[in-house]
Amino acid sequence: MNQLKLQKLQVTNFRNLQSDVVNFSPGINCIFGKNGNGKTNLLEALFYLIHRKSFRKNTGFPQFLSLDGENPEVVINSLFSDIQADEKISFTGKIERNGPQWSLNGKTTKKKLSVETIFINPFDSYSFHQQASERRAWVDHHLAVLNLEYKKNLSKFNQVLRLRNTLLSKRPTGFKDQILALDEQFALYSESIVKFREAFISELNPFCFHSFQEVFSEEHLLKITMKSSFAKQNREQIRDFYAKNIAKDEAIGHTHYGIHRDDFIMLFDEKNAFEFCSLGQQKMAYLSLIFAYIELFRYKFKAYPIVLIDDVSGELDSQRWSKLVEYLNKQNFQVLITTANEGFRDELERLANIQQIMVTGGHFQIVQ
Ligand SMILES: Nc1ncnc2c1ncn2[C@@H]1O[C@H](COP(=O)(O)OP(=O)(O)OP(=O)(O)O)[C@@H](O)[C@H]1O
Ligand SMILES: [Mg+2]
């Protein structure tokens, strides 16, 4: 993966955005403006161009096509610079009701742009700490980016799980024998997934500890731990467990136990962060975990993702704002950070090389 940095973005007919060409610096870009002016929309357009989906749930073309545009077509034009290859890359998406079309340097392509983004928004910290399913989804998504074998095995595991659950709920003739046969694969994927998750957690933890200390200068121990259904068990033990417990699964009509229920708890000085920490501390823990992941990402791919931060200043005090800003300033990754908070913006404004982009009614203006 090469190190790409966004240089320009021009978005037409996307929500309230006007077709201004927005220039970005390779370091920190602060996108500021009052509520409802288009800050998050800009991040969403860029995210869509790279990932071909929105970070907002249940959102696609019908939602983001501008209500005011004349053409029923969204166009997202971008220019990236490839730092290693010393090249410019233009990438365009044209999205219509019957689908999108992508082009790379003017030529139609089906391939995605080879750049990763990390999107951080204020709500993610709450849902991450509150729900095991969110933590699982976080680990699965981020680990799949780093490890294609994990991605493949997880998708196969989920296929088998769906089939297993269908057999348990519909109970066709001979379903028990079918489940026993299926459990060979189920155990195989379970064993492999647990190993990958354990390795991921232990790789992440040293970075997690450091990023927490570095970003927030906190003298606390922060780490993430894994509570797995099948820690240190091999495929035979897992298969035998399912064989012994099939009556319970049958009674409730689905697979009651397994790695699809694994959890990942953040520990703050060895205490459960969700039960013990304030909202601000939970947010610091969550951000530190993400920054740890960014370091791990760089370690694996020798490139950084582009980091999109949708106003995270809430709950953090001004001392933490300045620590966070100082930390971002020391990093080599490109950051697009939005804020409606003037205090936080003042904190960012102190940095020498910051690009300030003001958004008013979907228009963008660079502030010198
Ligand atoms: N399809 C659409 N067409 C036109 N305008 C839209 C469309 N969808 C959303 N909008 C408008 O886009 C505006 C900007 O939304 P956005 O989420 O980017 O605001 P923001 O600057 O991030 O605000 P906040 O600080 O509150 O997060 C909203 O006022 C919304 O009404
Ligand atoms: Mg917003």
C-alpha cells in the first residue's frame, strides 16, 4: 500500500455541498463552521469515494443526492499525491440512480483506490464502550483490514454459522447429522479466528499503552483484553463442545455459544473502563485505541491511513484538547478534523502548519 495524501476534492450535487475545489495540506486540516453547514458532509463524500459506502447507516444515493441540484448525478473529483512514487492520482466517482462509475487518471476502473481511512466520530466511543457487538465489530473490521486471511475465515465462519442456525431453527430431516458434519468446519474457523484475534490484541496493546500516555500524558495503564469462548482450545475441543451441547442449541433454535459472542474489554488500571471511567476518560481510552491501531497499520503497511475526525472535542477538557492537538501535530498522517467548537478551533489554530477551511452553507474557504 502506498502512502497517498489528499490534495484536492470537488463535490457536485452531494447534499448541501457547493462545487468548490477544496485544497488540503498533507498534515492537519481543520474544517470548521457552525452546525448544519456541511462539515460532516465533506468527510462523507470523501469516505464514499474511497469506500463506496457512507459511514452513516442506511445511507446511499437517494439520501445524499442534493435536493437542490438540477442533474440527478453526484460527482466527486479528487486529486491525491503518492508520496513514495512521487505521482499524482486523480480519482473520480460519478454516481447516478442506476449505479456508480469510477475513473482513475481519466480511465474507467472497477478497482478501489488503494488508500485506507480511519473515521472517528463522537458517538463511536459511547457505543464502543456500551455494546459488546460494537467492540466485536470494531475488532473484526480493523483486523480484516490488516489480515486478509482473517477476513476470509471470518466470512466463511459466518456462512457456516448462518447455515447452522437455519438447520437449528427449521430442523429438516437429518439436521443433527448435517450439524455434526458442519461442526468440523465450524470448529476449524473458530480456532483460527480466536488465534488471529489473540495475536491482534497482543500486537495492539503495546501501542495502546504508549498512545494513551503520549496523547493524554496520563499515568494510567490502558489495555484491551479479550474474553473468548474458546481461548486456548484446539479445533477438536471446540468440535466436542458443540457435539456435547447440541441439545441446548436445539432447544433455543440457534448457536448459543461461540466466538460470535467473544468480547473485548478495555481495562483502565486493570478496571473495566466502561464500569469505572468517566465519559471523558472513556473517550480518551477509545481515541488511544484508534491511534494504537493507526500505528499498527503503519507498522504492517509502511503507510498511514487518512484520518477523518468528526468533532470529538465534547467531554474533553481544554488541557486534553491541547494534548490531542499536540499529538496530531507530531504525527505524519493526514488529518481532516471538523469542529463547530470555537475553543477547540482556537487550540488547532495555534499550530504553525495547519490548513483552516471554513464552511458556510456548503461553501469552502481557506482561511490564511
Ligand atoms: N440531500 C441533501 N440535499 C441538500 N441538503 C442536504 C441533504 N442532506 C443533508 N442536507 C443538509 O446538509 C446540511 C449539513 O449537514 P452536515 O451534517 O454536514 O453539517 P455539519 O456542518 O457537520 O453540522 P454539525 O456541526 O451540526 O455536525 C444539513 O443542514 C442538512 O440539512
Ligand atoms: Mg457534523
